[in-house]
Amino acid sequence: MMARGRGPAGRCRMTMGRLAAALAIAAHRFGRKAGRTPAGIRRAAPALVALLAAGPVAAHPHAFTDTAFRLILGADGRAEAVEITWVYDELTSLMVVEDRGVDPSGTGQASEEERVVLQGFDQNWDPGFPGDFYIRQGGRDLVLSAPFDQVADYRDGKLVSTFRRRIEPPADASIPLSVQSYDPTFYTAYTVTSAGVEGGDDCAVATIPADTAAAQEKFGAALAAIPADQVPDESQFGDVGRLFADEVRITCPAR
């Protein structure tokens, strides 16, 4: 959500129009991943507006997803694909399973039959949707395929989605790779909980934490340029999520 910096506190209350615009963008972002917005998220929107309108609003996420990934190397040492696992927060998970009629008794677990219903729940991506996952090399984004080989589950009250994406074309892993997982609008915060390399035990993997204080400052400065009476749209936000995203750097020896 967006806050405009003003006065000693550097913040102001967000107008209802701007809140509504931000919520519409949030629903759109989830819809790009799932193909539609779960009814629970649509129902939660009025309550979220009331909550945010009650006080100052700063740049902060409203959904939380843990990301684990493995870079997959081929026999020639080139990075061919990446396996990604998303673990959704309990509230988002509850909204999705409720929407799909899974776990009506509230056990926090999906039965074998219910797992079939969950397959592909977050894989119906709009054309051009980057998938909130980025691999860069030499300052350019590598092309990642659409997701495949997805397996979804619901356990301990959380949705878990594991899938793969091809790197097209495969990349020379001896040239440093930069990996980040983020939602450009920062509606969802992704936390990288595990990173590794399959077929590259001798590769170096280092995580560089985001400078969140600097990110908030840059975000506030960018938002301050938008007139207070203007309803922002997604194109004005840029890659704000990238500012708050940790970076994983991977370098492998030449093969």
C-alpha cells in the first residue's frame, strides 16, 4: 500500500480513492497468478480499506509468501531451470481453500481427493506475467518459461506450491547470477528461506539482505512526486517490491 510523505512524521492518511485503487491493483496482481481473485480476498477488501483508513499508512505488504528455490545445472554446467516452492501465509491460504471448497472441517490439511482440486491453483498466469521471480546475469533479465510440473498441497494451514521453470536459453553458471523473488507492487512480500544449486555442490551461494530503511526512503520520495488528489495506477509504482527484496548471488566454477 502507498503512503505520501508529509510533515514531521513523513506520512499522511491515504484517501479512500487511493485505497480503493491500491486494493484493485492487489486483486489484479493475485488474479494474474491464479486466473481469478478468490472470493475471500474480494470480501476482505472493505475491511482492509476501513483498517487502513483508520491511521497512517506506510509501504508495507499485506500477503506473505516464503520462497525456496534450487537452480538446476545440466551436465555441461549451464543453468537449465529453476525449481521454486512457494509457501503461502495462513490467511491467503484460507481464502483460497475456502474458495475451492477444500478442508471444510478446518483441519488445516487437504485430503488426497482435495489435493486434486488444488493442482494448478496459482499457475493460470496471464501472458507476460513474470511470476514474481527474477534471474539476472550481466545486468539483464534471463527469460524464464511458464511453470510446469507443479505439485500443490495444503498442510498445517498453509498452501504449498512447487513447480519448475526453464531458463531459455540455458545460462553459463560461471558468470555470476542474481536471483530475487518479489511482487513489483509490494502487495505480497516474498522471503527467500532456502536457496541452493542442484548439480553444483561447489557453487557459491550468498544472500544479500535488502536495506529496508533505504527502500522506504526511496519509496517515499517516489510517491511524493504523485499529486495527492491523483489516484495512482500500477504503472506509477515501478518495481517498488524490488527495493525490499533480498538478493541471492550464485557463482559456479567454470566446467
